[in-house]
Amino acid sequence: MLQNIGVPGLILVLIIALIIFGPSKLPEIGRAFGSTLREFKKSTRELVTNDTNSETSNKKE
């Protein structure tokens, strides 16, 4: 779905976000989005690690 946006579409989305939220709120929103994404990746990585560890321990038993 997001693969077909392209550069003009991305620029349009950024301009609309700038109009809606204003220039002072955009850095704050970007930081919040970045920390949310970082936490999601960390949790996903932990789940995958735990899953592989449990599969390994099940095979040993």
C-alpha cells in the first residue's frame, strides 16, 4: 500500500501535516513516532529471540 506513494505523495503528506500541526509540533510528533517505532522493534526482537530460545530448549528435551 505505501509502496506506491512516491516522492510527490510523500511531499504532499508532509505539507498537509505541516499545515495541520504547525511547525512547532512536528519535531515533537517525529520524536514520539521514532520512540514508538524503536520500542516496537525492541519488543519484536525480544519475542523472536524468546521464541527461538524456547524452540531450541524444546528440541534438547
